[in-house]
Amino acid sequence: METLKTIVLALTGQAVMLAVLGYVGKSLFERLIARDIKRFENDLKAKSDAAIEQLKNTLQLQTIEHQVRFVSFPVALNYRNHRVIKRRIVAR
């Protein structure tokens, strides 16, 4: 009976030790994963903010280019016509 008691105590002690190590390993792994997830979220947020700002700047430049190209053109055309008309009047 003494040997059976020794075997049970040895197995129980190892099982408890294994359970404790398993729990500690699991909680450590969860903390590492949570930290990596937080870092990934922050990196993703920074990259998306940078991409949004770059897109805003590109769209703003295209808007200005469009205004210069299409809105200023009639003004330039009127100014050029005004100069041509003024030359014709002065030439008479």
C-alpha cells in the first residue's frame, strides 16, 4: 500500500506542477499576444492616418490644378481678347 501511495503522490505532484506551468504559460502567451495586437493596431492606425492625409493632399492639389486649368482659362481668354481688341482700337 505504501508503494501505491508513493506513486499516487508522485503522479499528483507532477500533474499539479504541469497544471500550474500550463496556466502560467497560457497567461504569459495571452499577454504577449495582447501586447502585439495593441502594437499592430497602433501601427495600422498611424499608417492609415498617413495614407488619408496623403490622399487629402493629392485631392487638394488636383482641385487647385482643375481650378487653374478650367476656371482661370476663361479669365485668361477674356484678358487676351481684351488686349487684342485694345490693339485694334489703338491701331485705327
